[in-house]
Amino acid sequence: MTSIIVCDLEATCWIDGESPSIEEMETIEIGCALCNLDGHILDEFSTFVLPTKNPILSVFCTKLTTITQKDIEHAPRFDVAMAMLDSWVAGRDCIWGSWGNFDCKLLLSQQQRSGFEFLFTRLPHINLKKAWRRTTKQRQHNDLQSALRFHEIEFEGTPHRAISDARNTARLLPQIAPGEIDLQLFEPL
């Protein structure tokens, strides 16, 4: 195993304090970057996802993510989008990581609600923010953009868009000590 899929999700959201729990949120975009451990991107996967419980995006969600109703109205449902992701992942010997555990928790919650099981969620997962913090000993840099600024790396793309966030997280991989991403230590969730 010499590669990692950096995954980022965007989800239905509302103004702070009005957002539902993770058990009620729905994925609206999946972005993945297949990388070497040095952060070099080898391949990408990206799709919008049609939410079914709350199919109308809030104004707050559109402002935050720039994802519009038009972007998602003809997108695949979650189960179809995950089947597409599984096809993209099939045959790859890798783990997946995300900046924090939110993306992992959302995928597992939504998978449970869907009644389907997906190949992607059976891959070992690593919390890249936690690995980065152990390497750098930084605690005050909680979000992706502040971690990039710590290394004087400018964010590229659109913040809060899944593929841009995945690409930028990949740019932090060289800043994480190799021992923090020891691919032999991870077991499927």
C-alpha cells in the first residue's frame, strides 16, 4: 500500500444552531484525490449528490459551499454516488483519509440509513488532522485553511468545495511525519 485517497464531503447545512445532527445531514458533494504519501495526486473523483430528505438547499448552504440547487438537481442519489465511488476505488490497494473525522462519521451514518454497504467505507480510515497535529505539535490550527497558512501554503480552488478541499488536504501530506501515516497500522472501520 503506497497510496491514500484524500476524501472531503460537503453536506446539507443551515445557519449555526439550526443544523441537524450528523445523523440527519446528507452528502451533497464527494471529492477524492488519490495520492502518493508525498501528496502527488495520481487521480481524482468528484460528484454532486442529490439529498433526498432535504432536497432544497438552504441559502446558508449555497453561500458557504457555492453549490446551487441546479448543481444537485440531476445529481445521483447517495447510494448511486457511492456505487460510482466504489467503481473508482475498485482494485486500488490504499487507505483513505480526511481532515478530521466528520467525513468518516457522515459516510458511515448515511450508509447505515441507506441500507447499503459500500467498499469505500470498508477501507481503513485515517484522521489526517490528528496525524498533522501529532507531527507539528500544533493545536490552534483546527481548520484546513489555517493548517495551510501555518506552512505558508495558499489555498487553491474554492473553499468548502469537496474536490478543492481534498486537493488542498493532499498538499499537507508532505508535512505529516511518515510514521503518522503508517499504512500497516490501519484496520477497516
